[in-house]
Amino acid sequence: MQSLPTPYPADLVPDATAVDAFNATYKQAKRQNAVFIAVENQGRRWTVKADALTAGPDHTVGNEAYDTVRGSVIRLNRAREIHSDSSAGPVYFVLYGVETEPRP
């Protein structure tokens, strides 16, 4: 997996909707000691996942990064832009119910 800028360009985030695609993407992240990031189509909505465990034991999520992601998940939840069962870390993040957006 290549190192991606922040925010990640949407066309570089893998669609792991199919079980085989999810497993392949996860295994590739583990082999390359990279953070796993993918989306899964859930009809008109998406699930967004990130897992830092695939980056290996020496990788840590810094307090500032964790606080930023956690704060974003809380704000998105309060605004009802994601489902309430979404979670923020400390090493695994999942956002359920992200609405589809048109892309240019």
C-alpha cells in the first residue's frame, strides 16, 4: 500500500464490500505494515473502517490524532450523519451509515 496524503483521495481508498476484497485488502495492509483503511457499500450508505493494528506493534496512534478522530465521530454522531453504533478507537475506527456523495 502506498503512503497517502491526508485527507485521502477517495479514488485511492479501496472498496472492500466483497468479502474477498475485504480480506485481501486487510492482508495486504498487514504484509506492508500499513494502517488498513477501506469502505464497504451498504446500499445507499457506506461503512468506513480503519485499523491501526495491521501497521504492527511499533505503530501507535498519537493522542492528538486519536482525539481528532474521536471528536469527529462524536460530532458526526450528534449530527446524525453516522449511526450511533460507530466507534472511535483507540486503534480501530468504524463509521456506519455514511451517506453516499456524488463525485466529480
